[in-house]
Amino acid sequence: MNVERNVEQHYTQGALADTILDALRRMGKDPDRLTAADLTPVDEFHIGGRQATIDFAEEMGIRPGMRLLDIGSGLGGAARYFAGERGCTVAGMDLTEEYVRVANDLARRTGLDGSVSYRQGSALDLPFEAASFDGAYMLHVGMNIEDKARVFAEVRRVLQPSGLFGIYDVMRTGDGELAFPVPWAATAATSFLQSPAAYRHLLEVAGFIILKERRRREFAIEFFQQMRARIRQAGGPPPLGLHLLMGASSAEKVANMVDSLERGLIAPTEIVCQAV
């Protein structure tokens, strides 16, 4: 699909693996002896980073031994957290081939390749058998997907009965025009924000019951305030950070997103539901 090709091109950097490894070396890290914690500044491409992942795990009720599907797994940081810290087995899937390649390499370098794996694929046609997973999640993924109904139907198909599905997406919470670029899209052509109410409706149609919903606008605003303060104090961004994923326009992307966040147009929102 043209939209999916454009989304993949948006996230593809071309030399991301070398860029990350070079940054790690500048920080005094040995790329062949990495821990998952060494990668947290760069491998969780969603608002709030690792703390948001920890909070999301608690909200979703992740338990040891669960087999999880990470839809839009990016560089794999969340999956490695769920495997290494929560005792789960995680299959990650992402549209962007470069992300999948880097994620598998980082899993190997952190010694977690026995409990996490990543493959390229589309959320519209999940390459897994029915009832394969105890739980599934997507972290800042739905903004790039227009046909959310089809995604949610696919997630329901691959989940076992009573399986959990958690979403942490940027959602539309107010009227007004968004400025582009933003971290997930260069233009409106690949940005498909919807309201929490729309998510709830589509999830229910797909065969889920809603268990929890939480908007994280205040958390997000505080996160960006703290990030700006650290950058000012350091005199610039750190060697390793999400700016490596966003490229030369990273500052503009973040500024536009924060502006929409502060104006109440958007808010990162969690929804936890269960297959029926």
C-alpha cells in the first residue's frame, strides 16, 4: 500500500545501526556488552519512554510467562523490557525493515534474543496463527494507521479468549489544526489521529470489552518540560536519544507535537481491553 510505503520511508534512516553504536561508544559503552538499560534513551519511541512503559505494564496487568505480541515494535525496547523485567516471551512486528533489523541486533547484543524476536509485517495482516498470544499491545502506532477497525479485528484473531490488548497512542482530544512535521508523520497524509471514543467503539465492534482508559496529558507535558531542562543544562541533546530516530528535523517535530499537546488538541492515552 502507498500509505504503508510512505510510513516506512518516514521512519527509515538508512544507517541507524551504525549511528546508535557510534553514540554508545562515545558514551563509553561496549557495543558487545550491552544491557537493556544502556539503550533506554533511544529504543522506546513513545512519549515518556521507559517510565511510560513501566506504567503501561502495570495498567495492563502484565504477568510473568505471558506470550505477548508487540505491534509496531520499533527498535524493540518495550519488548525487551517485558522479556527481561516481566518474564514474558515477546514477538515483535514492525512495518519498517530497518527497525526490525536493528531490533534483532540489539536483542542479541543484550542477551535477550532467546525471549524476544522481531519480524517485518503489516498490522493490517498479522503474520500469526489464530489464538497465538495471551496479550498484545501497541505503543504510539495507531497514529499511522487509517483502518484501525481492521487492525483491531486482526488483534482479536491472534489473541486467545480473554486475552488482553493494551494501547498507548496519541489520540485526538480537541478541535484544531495540527502543525507538521511531528514525530510520527511529515505531513497529514500519513497521520490518522482519532478520539478515544472512536477507539472504544472500534474495539467493541472487533470483539473487546473496555477495562480501563487513562489520558496522560499531564504526564506528557511534565516529561517534555524535564527533557527541555536536561538539554538546556547539558548545552545540547545527549549522544544517544530519540533525536537519532527523527533526524535533522527532530526539534521541529517535537515542538509541533508539544504545541498541540499544550493546546489540548492531542493527548497520549491508554486503553486496556479484553477479548470476549
